[in-house]
Amino acid sequence: MQITRTNPFTNTVNTRELDITPEQVAAYEAGALLQNAFPNLSADDREFYKTGIDNWDEMFGGEE
């Protein structure tokens, strides 16, 4: 499913293809925890779904 989000820091609009179903989206919107609604997504993909941040490391620096 294609998901489009706007990065709240840069206002960049990004679209990403995520392996999620309408049922998973409905579960999240009904209050399921992100990691429970989308257990098959990587942490980066879940972050993108929730916040629109496409590349956290690029914006804030990687681990030191």
C-alpha cells in the first residue's frame, strides 16, 4: 500500500510503499500500538508511517 506523509520538520512530502493491509491500518486507527498493528514493518517504516520522517539518521545524525 502506498503511504504518503509530510515530514513535520522539512515539510517534504514523501511516499513509500509499505507492506500493510487495510485491516492493519484500521487496527492502528482504532488504538492498537504501532508495533502490534504493523509487526511486519521495520522500525524505520513504522516511524515513517507515524511521523512522515523518511530518513531519521540524515536529519538528526546517526549513532555515535
